[in-house]
Amino acid sequence: MNFALSDEQEFLRDAARGALGRVATVEAAREALDGAALPDLWPTAVEAGWPGLLVSEDRGGAGLGAIEAMLVFAELGRVLASVPLLGHLPATLLLDGADTVAALAGGDRRAAFVPARPSDWTTDPREGLRRAPAPVLDSGALTGEVAWVPDAPGADVLVVVCADGRVAVTEEAEVDPVRRYDATRSLGHVRFDGAPATELDGADAAAAWHLAQGLLAAESLGAVEVALEASVAYAKQRFTFGRAIGSYQAVKHELVEILRRLENARSLMFYAGWAAQDRPAELALAAAAFRTVAGGAIDHATRVLISVHGGIGATWEHDAPLYFRRAQLSRRLLGGTTGASAVVADELFREARAA
Amino acid sequence: MDLNDTPELAEYRARVRSWLEEHAAQAPVLRGDDAIRDEHEAVAAHREWQRKLAEAGLAAVTWPAEYGGQGLGPLHQVVINQEIGRAGVPGLFDFIGVGMLGPTIIAHGDEEQKQRHLGPMLAADEVWCQLFSEPAAGSDLAGVQTRARRDDGGWLLSGQKVWTTNAQHAAFGLLLARTDADRPKHKGLTMFIVPMDAEGVSVRPLRQISGAAHFNEVFFDDVLLPAGSEIGPVDGGWGVAMTTLMFERVAIGLGGEGFGWRADRFASALVGDEDAIRDAEVRHRFGEIASEFLALRFLGYRTLTTLQQGRVPGPEAALAKVTTIRAAIAAGELICDALGPEALADDRFGELVSDMPGLKSAGGTEEILRSMVGERVLGLPPEPRLDKGVAFSELRARERAEVAS
């Protein structure tokens, strides 16, 4: 038994941190709120081999797994980097059998996963609670709308989960780019109006959904790490009533609560990575549990990050609002963390009934 | 990421499993409808079962062979714990003795003490109890007030201990007492072996919210201890106590998730009620709590990996205890909300509801654990302390004066 990262995995993580450290991504995230363009990190991603991370080696990829992809996402989350991999990687997972994947693996072309929830193949509503039906594939033509699709703007290929769980590939869609609240997150409302599409035989749409859950959760985990590091550093240097504020139990215990949630989330990230590799039947449960705990962790951590820093933490002078915005939008994408907790319940109730 | 056994461990697991399958019928039934009702009978049967486990080499596997152990590593202990859980049979009766006190004696006792005590402890011929906590010394354990005074070559013991599991069954206890009150609190303590049948020792059960009495108060009224009752150096008891608490951490690290309240067991408590499991609020709350239970299981595998690499789990392992209690309290809440007042009195859930408020303070209160982790893991500055370097007697005098003023 060995439930820790391998040397290679640690190297991949450290290399990702190094590559991202060469760009001032957090400053760019702040400027983007005022409308500035974000730096293009795709060349960085291509140089590091991330677009082909999940593509098999004989098709030009790195042939790595979900755990490696999640480690990269944790690094992206640490520095609020805007790289369109949340759409791209699940799409490449589905396209790995196709000849066209080599261009995606090399980063010459970019794909976006147009998701639907596996339990009923519905998609996130544009507003409100009622979920929307996924697009319909009929005689090679795709019709329907999907809201809040990660990284759809600018994608060359869309890999679309349909209302019957089949997967279709198309290059023709009307994409309405949306950036809401978190300027680093590229989303699109996508519309297909009889778009010519080819069905991807045998594609596992559920696996791509679970991977996306894990990636989004890992990105949150990275942000929690930074929120903890920044809060602890400040709590050691800021003094009130003659003592560092970190010496007060009220502050100390909240910081430990971040650590508790962070390590729980990390344990579930390892679970999701292990399940993706060795226990696919548990991946739905593992990814949903990871999403649930990571979603709670980033919400709590970014709120504590603000409160530990006092009033300044709630202003644009500080980085905390950027992480807070990231937290609030992330928790509501791809079915939301509430939806993830319901999946945990459904999976465990189903097992308990079978037992 | 690999949760498979090494070939050597797989072979060991197979041997343990086959022994347990062969002997499961001899194990006492301690829970459920068929449980042995009479407490003395149940304890006797449980002790007999421990003897069988010990004879088969399935108790104290991490003890050195010369003291009756197997000289194996913590992962072998985990395999045994897992297989005992899988077989649905009880583990050791005296898990405190074998898991924590025996290892302390091995680390700090003299050869005569080891030869005298370890064998009977392992076979459950002599049960042990841990006499550390007092009414006014728990989280701040070094504040114990039970005194041991030199008397005619031996020691005269007086004071009170509390939260003592198995005191009513114990032949011996490992006791932390103050031997020099004129030194700072950590420096005047000594660890003793106390025969529980000595004159002046009295044991009183403490009933808890559930009505059961898992703990006792133990009173010492001028109990005479013979010379040589000390474990480790006189006035060096704090270091001995730290050893015991280190083994406690390891034992907790090797144990299961959530006091046995795993995510799947939690699910089976609700799954009989179709309305409950379709309810959006129940599903949401269940999913959040079950995710914490799952996190505990995989955090446990990370801790085991640390142990396997020959390292002792750090203070951050204490966070697993915090999560356990939080999740178990929330689970009890949800079960009772979903199933109604009957669940409060149901034997299956009553303990979950009623024992957790107290367990929140057991083995270190949640607050003290959070402070410890904040200081040792996150490196946050400590709370200012008013007891550093002050003689214990002086400290007590100051406390009394402050209360009086």
C-alpha cells in the first residue's frame, strides 16, 4: 500500500508551479476585473504538455491520468491562472480514440466539453433551479442549448453530451461568451441549430463529467492552499493588544479549520485519482465527494482569508476578493456543489439498498 | 496510489483471515439482539477471546517477541484490525493496556517490571487502566494534583482520577502523580504502577448521557505503594506520559473511521425510509456528512503510508479526531431528524446521539487539539502562558487567591 504522490507526480506539480510562476496571473486577474485582457497562457500549457496530458502516448499525448491532471489544476487554482483546460481535458478524454486528437494533444487545436449530468442528462439552467434538457442528436444534426459551458469561447471543437447520453462532436455552434463575477473564468452559452455532428461511438460521457468535477475541485483545493498560507503569514505579523493575532484562539482555530478541510479535500483528491485508475465504479462517488468537500473548503477559506485580514481583505487592494469571486462562481458551475452532495447521497443509498 | 497489500502482507492477511474464519464461532457476541446480557459474563467471555487472539499471535503484534509480541510493524496491526472488523468479531478487551500502557512499560520499565506484567496483560489475565486525567487536569495534564509522598521506603498515594475505562475490571493501573510540588508543573511528576486491589483504592462508575457507565472515578486514600513502583525516573513522569500519548495517537491512527460510523453504515441507517432518501434536504446533508466520513477513510490511508515509511504521524492526525466527532454528531442529528424521536431511544443510534457530546472532549478537547495543530503544524504563536517556570505549589496558591478575590 502506498497512498502518497510518487516522485514523478511531485515533479509534475513542482514543474507546473515553476511554469506558472513566470507570469503575474493574480495581478492579471485583478486588472481583468476592470476589463484588461488576460495573458495568453496557452503557450505555457502547450510547452508543459498539459493539453495532451490525458491523451495516450501513441496519439501524441503524455498518457497520464486524472491524478496528474488534478495536480496541474491545483497549481492553476493557486494563482488564479486562466487556462482553458477545464473544457479541453474532459473533451480529450472522450476523443482519445479519434485520429483528430493528435492536434488537440499538441495544442494546435482546442476542444471544449459541453457537459450534461449523468443521472438524467440535463444541463445547468441559464437561471433558476429547473435544469435544462441536453441537446438532441438526430440524423447527424445537433439541436439545443447549453448554458455556462467552461472554455467554449474560442474552442475549435465541441464535444457535446446529448439528451440520451450519447456524445457528439461538432465544429459549428453559436457561442455567446460570458464572463460573470470571476473575470478569469471563460464561459459560454452554446447554441446548436441543426449543427452537423458526428456521434462518438462508445464514448463514456459520465467519465468526462466526473473528471470535470475532479478538476474543478482540485482547482479549488489549490486556492485553499494559498488562502491558508496567506492567512497564516498575516496572522503571524499583525499584532493587536500586544500579541500576534495568530496567538488568539479565535483566529488560530479558524485557520486550523481551513487546514482540516484542506487535508480532507486532499484525501478525497487522492481517492478520486485512485478510483479513476483502479476502481472506475467508485469514480462517481469519489469525484462528487471531492467536489463537495473542496467546495465547502474554498468557500470557508476565502471568507476567513478576508476576515483575518480585517477591512482591507474586503477591498481590491488585496487579493482576497479575487479568490472569493473564484470560490463563489466555481461552487455554482457544473451542477454545483449542492448537486455533488446529492450524487454522494444517491451513490451511497444505491449501494446500501443493494447490500 | 496503490491500496494493494505487498505480497508479504497479502500472505499475512490470508493467514489472519483463515484463523479468524476458523475461530469466529468461539468469539463472544457483544452487540445486537443475541448479545450476552450479563455484564460479568460478557467481560469474562471477552477476556477469554483476547487470550485466544494472544495465543494465536494476533494481539500485540508490534511488541518485541521477547515480551510476547511478534515484532511486526504497524501495517500488520492494521491488517489485523481490518480483518477483525471484516469477520465481525470483537477485538481485544484490554486495548488500552495492550495498545498504550504495555508499550509504555516496554519503553520505560525495568526488566523485572516487564517480566512481571506484560505476559498477564497480553493474555487478559490482568486488565489494566490508565490513571492520568483528573477532575481539574485533562487538557492541561501536567496539572495533576494526585500526590505521591515518600513513606518508609515506598510511597503514600492520595488523590482522585477520572474518565477511567475498565477501572472496575483492572488489576493494575498506570498512574501519573505529583512527587515534587515545589518544581514547575512538568518537572515534579512520576509514573507509577498501582495495584487496583490495594487498600484505599475505590472505584465508582460514572454514568453518561446514554445511561451506560463506560468510565469510572477512582479515589486513592493514603494508598501504600512499595518501593520500585515507579516506571521511569522519579520526577521524570512527564516524558513517560508523552510516550503513552504518542502510542494513543498511533492507536487512533490505526483505528477505523468515525468510531465505526462509516459512510456505508450511515447510509444503511436511512435507506429503509423511501421518503427520507428522496428528500432534497436529507440528500444534501447526508452527502456533505458522508463526504467527511469518506475523507476520513482516505486520510487514514495517508496516515498509514506515513507509518509504513517508518515515521510517526504528526499532530495533524489530531484533525482526524475532530472530523470524526463533527461528522458523527451531524450524522446523529440527521438520522434523528429523518426518523423522528424513536431514533433517540433506538439502541443503534442512541449511542451516536448521546455519547458524542462527551467524546468531543475525550483524548484532548476539540479546542486543545486545534490549538496544538495551529502551533505545531501551522507555526502560529502560542497563547501567552502564566505557568511557565512557576513552582506548582506557587501556581496553585495563585489560582486559589484569584478565585477568592
